[in-house]
Amino acid sequence: MKRITLVLALALLVIPAGMAWSVGGPMSIYDLLEANADFSTLKTAVDKANVKDLLMTQVGPFTMFAPTNAAFAKLPPGALDKILADPQIVKNVVYYHIIPGLYMAKDLPGLKECKTMCPTTEAQPLKLTQVGDRYMVGSANIVKADMKATNGVVHAVDTVFLPKSAPPKLP
């Protein structure tokens, strides 16, 4: 009897979570980043920049160009640590990857360029292009497009966008 009770209790805990994943349950942009291990470095930056609440709310919609862990790995040695150590720079870097509005990949070339939410004037608008069947943001390729969230959409990119002040000059 204890075994049946334990199995039923576990089923009640596991099945709803599994059902949410199987039907693409409602996930915010932040939840999507958190659920995908390939965005763990970006999630760390979002947390350090105190942008979690923005990416969890129903305010928006937002389009996020989310650098993968491999994109962060392409930064010069020590650059990521310097970025994460400076609250203003990490915030600027995170906001440089977010644009207001909901834009699916097919919509991007029509925009030509977009202004990000980066508050510094150093952040140039991002140029949006289509090359064959690939969509690009600046020199970054969108490696996975149209990950829908309750408050927008996420496009995984293979490059980190940096305002001129980031990364700080390295020794």
C-alpha cells in the first residue's frame, strides 16, 4: 500500500511537469533560457544584470537574440569574467540582445535594422539580413529561430553583441 501511495504521489508531481513540456507549456523568455542548458552563460549574465524580472513578466513582447554558450566561449580569454564583474557592463551587454516587439525570423529581414534596449549610446542598431535560408543579426548567425515564449520570442545566435565599452580592456 505504501508503494502504491508513493508511486501515485510521484506521478502527481512528475506528470504535470511533463505535460507542460509536451504541450509547450507557458514559459517566459527567462524560463526558456533556464530550461535550455546551452543558455547557461547567458542566464548567469541575465541574473547578474538583474534583468530576470523583465524577462519573466508579461510586459513586452520582446525579441531576444540569445548567445549560446559556444558564442560566449569565442570571447577573448578573461573578457567574460570582466563583463560579469561590472554591473553596468553586464546590464548593457544583456540589454544589447533584447529588442522591443515580437519578431519571428521571417520578419527580421524586413526590419533591416533594429534598436536594442541597451541604454548606452555606444550600442549601434543591429543590422538584420537574410542570406539564402540563413538569418543573420549583424555578423551573427541565428542558429535556432522562433523559440516562442509567453512574453516574446528567442532566437539563438552564435555571437555575443558587445557595446563599445565591453569587454573592458584586458591586460
